[in-house]
Amino acid sequence: MAVLEVKGLTKSFGEVKALSGVDLTVQEGEVFGFIGPNGAGKSTTIRILLGILKASSGEAKIFGQDVWSDAVDIHKRIAYVPGDVNLWPNLTGGQVIDYFISLRGREVNQARKQELIERFQLDPTKKSGTYSKGNRQKVALVAAFAQDADLYILDEPTSGLDPLMERVFQEYVMEAKQNGKSVLLSSHILSEVERLCDHVGIIRDGTVIETGSLDEMRHLTRTHLYVETKQPLNLEDMPGVYDWQQEKQGYSFQVDTEKLDDVIKKISEYEVVKLESAPPTLEDLFMRHYESGGAMS
Amino acid sequence: MTGMFQKIKPIALMQLRLDRVRLLVWIVAFIIVTAGTTLIFEGLYPSADDRDQLAASVVNPAITALLGPAYGFDDYHVGAILSHQMLLLTAVVVAIMSILLVTRHTREDEEDGRVELIRSLPVGRMSTLTAVMMNKAFTFVVLTILIGLSLVVLGIDSIDLQGSLLYGAVLGVTGILFAAITALCAQLAETSRGTISLAFTVLIVTYLIRAIGDVSNEALSWVSPLGWVIEAQVFVENRWWPVLMTLGLAILIAVVALYLNAKRDLGAGLLPSKSGKAEASKFLRTPLGFTLRMQRTSLIAWGIGLFVFGATYGSVLAETETYVAEMEVMQQMLGTEVSEGLALIEQFIAMLAVIISIFATIPMILAVYRLAKEEKVNRTEQVLATAISKTKLLSTYLIVALIMSAIVMVAASVGMGVTGVAMLEGDLAFSTIFNSIMVYLPATWLMIGLATLLVGIGKWRGLAWLYLGYSFVVVYLGGMLEFPEWMEALSVYEHIPNLPINDMNWLAVLTITILALILVVLAMISYSRRDING
């Protein structure tokens, strides 16, 4: 069942078109990675999902309800962490956490909150004005995970955290997933998306240009190969071969998945000594989309 | 210890560059206000008789507490009037300017990491703070000279060169003193907010000690530097030693600040930053409780301020006749028919009531505009992402503004009522004065409604200030400049019945209340329909 459904979403700010066709679906119990460069429209999409911005056209539903007109109902069941957390400098982190939880209409689960505060190593008695960016983010994360939500909307939630804290964050996302909750995770940290997400959507210039599971997406793309052969080899001009590089002992290059068979047949003629292959990383996918101007599909 | 002060010059020049517009605006404003009020005093009290009458009316405890003791009122010339009525309050504003500017280049730069960047360069550890102090010394010397010159060029007999320079110097050393105090606070507190509130606390305490001392026990006034500067008795005795004393204290404090600055770690404050509560109280967890808490200081401060404002006017009610009878300007402000005795006092009360109400509207508009500020600094987004509707969020700020309206209007009414009744020795009932101000409550609600609507549509917020300013001009200058009737009719305050001289007009008051309600409804609709920007 789809928890979040977005179809043909557009948004214009005056003359500027921020979104020109966003389609997304997040299924129940899945972690959906939402990636794209700065200014591509991630935060605008998320703000529309939160009912803070009104879409110019298109449909956006959470739990089957309209994100604009049923915002308050929806918000009782979601938790949100912004990338840039702004707090009230004269209140302590603990006070802000309690306020956010209460605003969602819930009682504060003190035990759960304490656990999170300890795991994230946050001092809740310090005034928010003295917190670093990472600590402000921890406040929002504790408030988000301290109580149950059916959908977590996380907009670059770990940009200020150290690797140790990022790991704690990942554990809580996994825990939510195990409990059948859904997560929309917008992130720049691709290793994090690779580790956590079942499905990924890539947005560029206000349009979602690619969605699918990581496996599916890899299928459409290239494989890294490294070979060492007895006879000198040159496939630089062969169709489907990219980034040809001669190394000390052998050659490294990338191959379009559909040309893999041709390439392997060709290589075998040169007496193969060593062959290594690696799946493309999300970073490769990502870079290809942005370098090639989104022309591939 | 070598190299502690390296590269002061480029740092100081950079700070001056960053502040050039701010400094210009502040200094020009001080010159305009000082020279302008001097000319107004000169125009208001042309003859010795006028001034003697004024002297008689200002010698009372409320005025003494507010402005300090009057000197030379046996010959209360324009110079004496200026130094009595303007010097202390201007000095307080100079201190505020100093606090804000110094915090900007000390703790705020440190908090935002700019000092760290500078310190990573071959720059002395004391250089930034020394540069700040040098700049402030320079700024306030310039202020001293410019204020002095701008007073002398007015060519008023009682305002001579020595007195004018001393007037400027009193302002200048107050600025330098509070620059040093703020520099010290910046070493103690860990945040720029903390620095500002610490320095403001010092300012308020010195002001209050002086006020209490001046009224009850003169020795106490000597504890407060603000008490010293009044002892300069500018244009009367022209004493220079209080200026030197203040300067000495400033240097002493600056040295301590520099010493502490060199000793402490970057980013650390010497006062342990107070840790607060780890949990929010039941009250703070509700949107209304939260918003009230965020505006608590403002509610209390404006309440006290309006009480003092009302009490000050109340304390001069008994002198209405001397004020009005002799001054043509006052007669024009009160309108064509000037009565005598109690009727005149009532006329005066009616005029004061509308002026007080217009001033009291300022914090109400500010209370609503807090929501716009929250949006600007991207804090509404996280709140609206929770299960609170936009209309409820806006209503919360509206309710706080209404609470503010009740607090400030009651404070002003009680302040003026209590002192007025005491001064008039029972000639007028407390309720007469109280009602004359409270009747303006619906007009202030209309202003709140307008402010709410502007927050609702998310633009043109300056409009509320413009309208308020317009209403003030209509009341204050309307009689003098003889505006056409329709221009006066545009101000909502003109439609409130002038108690106690006119009868109560329930229809007008009710209509205005309903209009305010309509504005609020429109505000709710537009706010719930528009994009929230952060």
C-alpha cells in the first residue's frame, strides 16, 4: 500500500518554475531515498508534502489524504526533520523537544526520549543558542524519533552529524523500518542512502528523472571492470566502453550492461590473467545523471 | 606577550567599514534630535515667564525619577531645560547604541566563527577587542564634537561653546563607558544574546539606582555612573570632572575586559552558561503558553513602560492650566474651544489618552509581527509540520497581542489615574481618567486586526506602521495644521469618543470592534491559503 503518492507535481514561484513534474511513491514499510543536487527541488517537494507550500498543479497524498487540505490530520502521524534546524535560542534543547512532541498531540514518552538523548549524546539542559549545527539537528532527530510516527520525512537530517552519530541515526531508521514504518529520506550522503534505502528517486531541475530499486537502477547502467591480459589490449573505441584507463598491470574501464557480453567475448581473445568486476556505486549513477544532463534513460 | 596587539589597524578599519552606515545613521539621528529639540524648546518657551512656569511644573518626584534632578531652575534658560529634559535620556540611548555595536564586533563575531578565522591569521590575541575599543573611542569623540558644534551653531544665548562641548562629552563618555562595560560582558557571557542582556541589565540597574537616589537619597546616586553625568550640570555649572571620572572608570573596565579576553579560551564565557530545564513545563508545551513565554519579557517591559508613561503624564495634570494657558501650541493642539479649570484638565486628559493609546499600540503590532519574524528565521516550518493548523498558529499570536493590549492599556490607565488623582487631590475620579484611556481599546484592536491581516497575506507589513504614524500626526499636528476633516476621519483613533469631554458612543466603539473582527477573519483566510516561506 502506498503511504505517499505524488503525481505530476509542479510549483512555480512567480516566473520561476521550481518543480515541473515530480512523481514519487513511497510504499508502506519502505525507506525511500530522495536524492539530487542543491536547488533541484528536494526541499520544495518536501515543503509541499508538509502543506507549507501549495502546489501549483498535480496531486500529492499522504495516507490517502490531500497534503494541503488535510495537513493537520496527516501531521499527527508524521515526523519531520529539516536539514537546517532553527531553534529558539533562549529555550533549552529539552524544552524544544517536549514542545515539538506536544504539538503533535502526543504525551511525551519520557523513557524513550531519555534513551534517544543518551544515544545521540545531547545535553538537553543547554540553551539552544549555544548549540552547534549538529546539536540542533540532534534536537530535531530526538523529537522525531521519540514517539511513533507512520511516516518519517527527513530532509538531509545528518548533514551536521559526525560519523558516529550518523550511525546512531541509521539504526533508528532501520528500527522504524522493522516496525513497518515508512521513511522518505532526502540526503546528500550517498553511502547512507545505499545502506538504508529500498527505492531511490533522483530529482534534477525540478523533475524526477529516475526512480526504482537500487538493483533496477544498476541494471540500466554500467559495470566497472578491471582486467589484466597477456597480450596488449585496446578497447577504447569499442561501443559501450567508457573511461578507458591503462593501469600499471592492466586496464580499468566501464561497460554498458547490455554490451557486457560482447566485451567479455572480445577480452577472452587476449588471454585473460585477472578479471575483477564491481557494480556501479550510487555515486556513479548520480554523477552520470548530472554530467550527461539527464539525457540518458 | 609580544605580538598580542598585532594588526590592529586593518581590523579596526574593517570594523569601521562594516559599521559605516550604522554609525552614520546613529550619529545623524543624535544630532537631529538634539538640535531639533533645542529649537523646539526655544520656540515653546520664548519668554522667561514661560520658562519659570515650566520650571514650577517639572519639579516633582516623577519627573526627577525619570529625567534626574533639575539644576538651575532659578534661572531656567533653554540650556538648562535642554540638559535637564534631554541629556539623561539621550545618554541612555547612546549607551544602547554602544551596547549593540560592541556586541556585534565582540561576542557575535566570536559566536559566528569570524573571530576564529581572524585569529588563525598572524593577528594578536588582543587585537580584535582593542580594535573595537579604539573604534568606539573614535566614534564617541566624533559624536562629542559634532553634538557640541551642532548646538553652538544654533546661536542660542544660554548655549555657549563650553556647555555645548560638555553636553557632547557627557554623551561621548557614556558611550565609551558602556562600550567598556559591554566588552566586559562579552568576556563573561557565552552568547551575543547573553552579552546584550547582561549589558542591558547593567544599564537598567544604573538608571534605576540613579532614579531612586535622585528621589530619596542623593548619596545613592553617586553609586551610578548615570548619576555622575547629571552632576556635570551642563549649561549651569559646566563641571568637567564627572566626565573625567566616567572616562577613568571606562578605562579601568576596558583594561579588565582586555585582561580577561587574553586569558580565556576562544568561544568560552567566564560565567558558566546557565543550564536550564531538561523538560518543558505543561504550560510551555501548549502553543499559547509557548508564545506567551517567548514574549514574556516584552509583555512585562512594555507594561512597566506604559505605566511610567501614564504616571508621568498623570503627575503633570495638576499643572495643566500653567501648561496650556501660556502656550499657544498647546491651545492649538487642544482645539478651538479652550476651557478653564477642571474642564480644561478634562480636555487635556482626552488628548493625552489618544496619544498614550497610539504609543500603546506599538507593542501590540510587534506581538503579532513576531510570527512574521519566526517565519523569516525559518522557525514556523517545523511548527507547522506538527499537528497545528495555520489558523491556530496565527490565533495564538493574535491572542498574545490581545493580552498585550489589555496589559499596556490597563498599565497606562492605572499609572495616569493613580498619579493624576493624587496630584489633583481628588478633584477628578480615578475612573474618569481610567475610562478615558480604556475606551481606545477597540481602536487598538483594529490595529491588531490590520497587523494580523498583513501577516496573513505575508507582505506590506510596513503599512500598519505607516497608518499608526499617520494617526499620530493627525492627532498631534491636526489642530495646528488644520487638516481637512476627511484626513482626520481616516484615523481610527478619531472615531473613539473623547471621554470625559464627550459622551460615550457605544455604536462607534462597537462598529470598530466589528471591523477589527472582520480584519481578523480575512487574516485567517489569507494566512491559511498562502505559502509559508520558512
